[in-house]
Amino acid sequence: MCVIVWLAVDNPSKEMRLVRFGAFEANFTTGELRKHGIRLKLQEQPFQVLKLLLLRPGELVTREEIRQRLWPSGTFVDFDNGLNAAINRLREALGDSAESPGLIETLPRRGYRFIGALHEHAASGGQSLLPAYPRAKVQEVPVGARHAAASAREAKSVAVLYFESSGGSKEDEYFRDGITEDIITELSKISELWVLTRSAVVAFRDKPTTASEVGRQLNAAYVLEGSLRRAGSQLRLTARLVHTDTERSVWAERYDRKLEDVFAIQDEIAQSIAKALKVMLSDEEKRAIAKTPTADIQAYDYYLRGRQHFHRHNGFDFARQMFARATIIDPGYARAYAGEADCCSFLYMYFEPLEADLKEADAASRRAVELDPELPEAHASRGLVNLLKKRYGEAETEFEAATRLNPKLFEAYYFRGRTSFSQGKLEEAAHWLEEASRVNSEDHMAPAILRMVYTALGRKADALTMSSRVVQLLERYLQINPADANALLRGAQCLVALGHKERALQWMQGVQNIDPDEPVVLYNVACTYAMVGEPERAMEYLEKMPPRGEWFKGWAEHDPDLDSLRNDPRFQALLKGA
């Protein structure tokens, strides 16, 4: 998450004297920080750190640079403690947090970066170089309360590393991955814990690293690591919870059980971690953790195979087959029905809009909710089907149920944001997509759409912030998924928004070697060409697309990336024929 804002100052050597960001105003002449015009108590050292960061927005300011400027040799014995204390005081004053930074980002062992959106004023009362853009109204929370809440969440944050496959074959990795992800899911049911999502930890899978290093990079107070091996009907699993600051184990256990005891093991791990971190589980949380999704281990095996392929690019069709087999073996397996529904919905939405897929998604999602009305994923799957069928009210009801049952469920917030966007409710879309980004800070899809929403709302500074954040997230994501054409295109669009046209075209060129004929790829290529001022090429790609149905029309009608085509009769004809 990084914003790059270049300030066009007439005299570059003349230092800025008054900088505004959000509700804050930093006066470099008087050394004052104000919020809504009210002066905040902030010591000189933290203010000087803030000044260094504000003078170079979007850039890394190293710890060594800060030391040379503010802690010259011989003036402060313990520089590390002094700087850490200054950053903590600064974040407290700004209501910011290290775990989910909105203004100051920590780059572990390197330094800090200011990632907020700036609009700068001269102290003499000159014109603003970057105008202030309207922001959605939010309820203000006192700085101290916000900092305390962020600190409490940080104190009980857990990253679950993918378990090592001890002596297992490469083909058995789906089982190892599935068990790890299920443990993440079980821990996420505990409201007092903040558990890093699968997308946050997948980059560390099968890579040599230490728990403390992972904790520093992900800003997690604890890391769960371990190993897993199955042989016939036997399962051996070891797990260890490490405090990342001290590198000491706070809990460890080894389980030698029958394979069918896998759900009991997951329950025991979640309960043990809660106890180790002094978390009192509610009766509702205990019931949710103890709930067994299926009594048939073979059905569970097919479910895990399906989930592995679901996470792969272009793996939805095979994943659907695996989920369907699981439901044949266990007709009461609600999670498998939800997985089958999602595969069919994604095939309909991202590939070819076959009514048979949408019909199957409709039936499977309905069955999932009937079997387990308390399963949040079932309601999210049902909501997505309703979105594709343009039953927007029913979709919102299902997403509301999903987030009530699991306030940390990314998909429910994300697709609710898409539901609002499809109806042209841009402020609502921004709210739900911001919530999606909050619960999964490593996801790039919600910020990519947020960039579009902010653009449509005229919030240009926020759109720049999101564009930079998406590019940063994608640079990490594409190292793991280099063949994701749509991810490359999302990045290209954000690079265009940032003014990096040539680099955007390089990213887009890579798509031609992957799968240029997918409908969503064609759409995103068209958007990119429309953004760079090549309407003819944009129309060429839009006209290659197969009919997309009413849901596509609702999306394209509100997409600001296609604004340059609005008056083109060919574009208008496409919308009418959608």
C-alpha cells in the first residue's frame, strides 16, 4: 500500500512549510500537528520523523537516514529504542497502526514510508497544489481508542505457516495445504484473534524462513508452524506456536491419530492456541470450532483436492468435479456444495456465460444454505449467484448473513461491494470494498475495484493511493502466480492511472502469451486501451467478447475506465445487446 504523489513546487530548493493530509495539518515552521484545526500533543522528535516522511511521500526513508538526520553520533545512546518510541507516539497521534497502516508503513529492518494522500499548502496562504477531494463520511473514533484497539489486535495476531509435508509425496501436497487452510479457518472463528489470511502466508509456502522473520514481515505477534505426515489411515501432526519477538515457543504438541480424527485435531489446536494466548472462548465460538463438516474422510479428501484447484488460475472446472464427488459421497456436505456453487459462478462470470453453469450454481448454493444455515460460506455463495442473476436485494441479504456469521469473511464484503457497484451505488461500493481490504490486506482485487470507484466518485487522491497499493501487492502476487492474465491487466490499469504508460503496456504485453481469448481478459485489455487513449483498439477487444448478459451490462455502464467510449455508437450498441 503506497501512494506516489509528486508535488510541483516552483522552487524545489524551498522546503514546504505546511502540509495537509486527510484531517491533519503539519506546520513545519511552528512544529505543530493539528487535526481538524485542533493542535495535537506531539513531542519534537516524533514530529521531526513525520516531517522527513512527508517531504518524501511514497518513498522509503531508511532508519540510517533518520539516524543521521535526527540522532547524530553521540547525541542518543539507544537509537533503535528512541526511533521505535517516536514512531509509536506518532502513530498514536495519527490514529494509525503498524498492522493496518493508512499513513505510515513499516518496511521491516529497512525504514518507513508515508503512504497517505497529500495536498500541500504554502504557509503564506497560497493555492493548494493538490486539491482536497471529498471522502466518504465516517464516524470519528478518538485517537486513543483507535490506537488501543489496533494494539490489542496486534497483540493477538497469528500467522499460520503452511505445514511441512514430512516424508510425503508431491502429490500429497493438496492434503497438507488443505489442513493448514482449515486451521486458519478454525482460528478465524475466534473473535479476539486476528488471523492472517491464506493469501498473506502463501508466499512463504515451502520456503526456508524463520518464524520470527515471518512475524516481522507480516507484523504478526505469533506464528504457528509444524509438520504433517499421513501413512495409510494414520496421521501424525506436530504444531508449535512461536512468539515472534522472543522466538520462544508458547505452546507445542504432537498428534498421532487416525485419519478420521483430523477434525478433532483441528478443534484441539484452536482451543489450545486460545488458551495459550489467554483468550476466553464463548459458547458460540466453541460450538463453531467443534462443528464437523463431514463424517466421511473420503468426501473430505475430494473436498481438499477441489479447494487446491480452486485456488489455481483456470482450475475451476476440475475443482467443480472434485466438490461434486464429495457431495455424492456425503449428500449432507454443505461446504462442498458451496464450493461447487462458487466454481460454477466463477466459470459463468469469468469465462463463458453458460446458463447451465448458473443453474448449477443456483441449485448447489441453495442446497448449501438448506443443509447448514449457520455456514457463512454458504450464504456468500448464495449471494454471488443472486448477484449474477441481478437479484440485488436477495444478494445483499445473503452477504449480510455471511458477515454476521463471520465478520472476517472477505468474499462476503468483496461481492457485496461488486453488488453495489453493479447498481451504480458508488459510495456503498466504496464502503464494502474498504471492508474487504480491511479483513484481507494482501488481496489485490478489492483495491483494484476501489481505484475505479474512487475515480468515478472524483476522489482522485484516493484513486492514486489504491493504484499504488495494487501495483505493490501485484508485484508480490505475480511472483507466485505469473500466469494470471487478469492480475497483469489490473496492474496495467493502475500503472496507467499513475502515469506510467510504457510500463503498463509492458505488463499488458505479457497477457498475449497467456490466454488472450478469455472474455474477462478481453474486457480488461479493452479497458486498458481506453485508458491510454486508444479507443479503436479498445473497441476491437470489446467486440471480440461473446455476449455477457445483463450482469455485464450493469458493470460496464458504471466502469470509469471505459468513459472515453461512452459516446461511441458501437459501444452503446454493445451495451444494448448485452
